[in-house]
Amino acid sequence: MTRSARTGMLSVVAASAACVLVVVGLTRGIWWANIHNGILGVSLSLVGAWLATERPRSPEGRLFLAAGMVEALMFAGRQVGHTASGTVASWLGWLGVWPIVVGMFATTLAIVCFPDGHLPSSRWRPAALGAAVLVVVCAGLSALWPVEWASAGLTVAAPFSLPGRATAEAVWQVLAHPFYVVLQVSWVVAVAVRLRAGRSRAPLLGLLLGAAVALGVLLAGQAVAGSARPGLVMVSLVPLAAGWSAVHGHALTRYRALAWLTDAHRSPGLPAALARSAAEALDAPQASVWMGGESSLHPVAVWPETGVDPAPGPASALPERTWLVREGDDVVGAIVVPGVTVLTRSEERMMQDLCAQAALLLDRLTLAELVQRERSAGHLDRLTPRERDVLELMARGLTNAAICEELHLSVKTVEPLVSTVFVKLGLHADPAVNRRVLAALEFHRA
């Protein structure tokens, strides 16, 4: 069994266990004050199982699953503690009370790290560590001195009582309620930060709406009724919004990737359009398109434009995240998207579709077509012998400096010749097209 298959199976088992706990709790009846924990237990677990299956190497699914397991355990424990009596019911009720801050923190991590499973930036690490310390303190106070027992509404008595409960409750009141508000505020802040960065917009918009509604209800509940329960009920919208936006976001991203190429098909900036489409499809900061055979690939376009073209080379020298574009068994190009660490299965299929599109679109850029078109217009016939020498060396992949050495000419002489070749071939300056590659491709294919 592969690692991804094992991860998917374990995630389904964990989500199933959470659902079983919720069902067991529901056998004790419907208790509306506790229903939000059951909803969260099911929704967080199912969304986590889906994310873990789609992204086996990403921690995002595991974060959602952990939060769902905690919520499901709390739900079942509180249901028993509210409807039964005895020592066992008392301890199960205890399990349903003290982990509330753990569940809130786990849910917060899942939301803040959505959709890639990592914090928005390294600046968030001190805040995350500080929040983890507060979680340990609040959870310890609630576990040793059941300070949340009365607010939880359990009918059974606490399983034990330690001295100093009044002091513990005073400390907990100062720390816990503001901390809960800060945790939920961080949801909106994290989503807004990611949106401002311009990445993962499709999955984040739905999540932002759910988090904003939950935060608004929480603040209103605290201000009007002095209770966080309405906000906790609305928190159940957040994982549902995350799951919906993830599914919808993947479908929308896939459509946009292929629709962008449809629009670019009519424009002269096809290579840059293809690179941009690949980058946006995988939510990556950059991408490049290469053309040529497997032993010699040349960059056609880099998005965003950097002004510096990568050096030509074989396919084996390209970065890890490289998709070879093939026509039959022959390699005709490649799409390189560096910086992408984890892909969902949907994204892998999307890149396969994009490569199939690219095989057709890159064929438009072959130099054979350009040469035939330009020769019919008489442009190549207007090249001088020296300009033809420069064109041949450009086709061999030589830079201007190397052409100077090969022809024993100065840079001031070669640069005007190169510009003249471009003009006579009708290749005007365009940041979306690597004009030198158009000459190099036919040379290497021949």
C-alpha cells in the first residue's frame, strides 16, 4: 500500500470514528446547547478526510481531522454527562468539558493554515507559540479545576475537586474568554492576509464569508447575552465553507486555467499566457514554458517577466515540478512551476489537461511555421550574409557575448545585427515572447 493510500485510509477511519462518537452522543437525545459540537465534529472530520485524501502530504487535512475528533469527543462526553449519572458518566462529562480550548485552537490552526497547511508567513510563528502556551494553561485550569463545568450545563457532578478552585476560576475568566475572541479574530485576519497576497482567492472567499459571519455572531452574543454559545453554533459554518470553497475553488481554477488559454489563443502573447495559466492554476508565484526536445529545451516565456531567461538544457536539469509536453512519444516542450510542494489529485489531473492543451498551442510557435510564413513574405531573403551568420549562432543558443567571440566582432556591432534580424523577421519587442528561442528551436529540431 502506498503512503498516499495509507493516509487516505487512516483519514477515513478517523473521520468515521468521529461520526460514530457523534451518533453515540445523539442516542442520548437532542441537547441544543451541545449541538454545535456535534455539527463541528462531523463537518470538520469529513472535510479533513477529503483534504487528507486529496493532499496526502499536506498537514491541512490532519489539522481538520484533529479538530473534528476533539469536537466529536466533547459532544459525546457532554451528552452522557448531561443525561446520565454515576462515576463513569462523571468522567465522560469531564472529557466533554475541559478540551474546549483545545478544540478551539485546533479549529483555529486549521482555518489559519487553510488551504496549504502552513501559516501565512513566518511572522505568525511567535503568535502561534504564544497561543499554544495559553491553550496549555487554560486546558490545565479547566481539567484540574473544572471551571467550565457549570457553564457546560452538565447535570452530573464533577469527578473530583481540588482546593483553590476560586483562584483558578478567576484566572481562567481573565484568560479564556478574551482568548476565544482572539482566536476567532485570527481566522478573519489570516484569510484577509492570504487574499491580500493574491493567492488562493477562490478557496478563501467562501471561507472568509463563513469566518466573518461566525465572528459577528460571536461578538454580538458576547455583547448582548454575555455568552459565546451563538458564536460557537455559527462556527459550524466555517468547515462547511472551507470544504465547499475547496471543491468549488478547484473546479473554478481548472476552468479558469483552460479558459485563459482560450482567450490567449487569439493574442500574440501565447507563451506568457500559458505560463501564467499554469502558475495561477497551482497558486504558484511563477512558471515558465519550455520548447524543444528532451535533450535540449529552451525557455519560451517566464511569468512574471524577470528580464533574465533561464539557460537552455535537458529535461533532466529542470526543477522537480516539471510537466513534459508530448506529441505522441516525442517531447516537444515542458511546463515548469517551481515552488509547488503539495498537489491534490485534481490539480495533477488539471496539469495533465493543461499539457494536452499546451501540446496543441506550442505547435503554433515552431520556427518551421515562422520560417515558412516569413519566407513567403520575402523577409529571410532580405537578410545579409552577416545577419544570417548571426541568426545561425542564435539558433545554436549563443548569447550576444558568445556571438561576439565566434565572429570576432564587438558588442556594439553584434547588438545592432541581432536587432536587425528581429525586425526583418517581424519579431518585434514583446516581453511575453522570447524571440531568440524562435530561431533556436528549428535549428535543434533539424
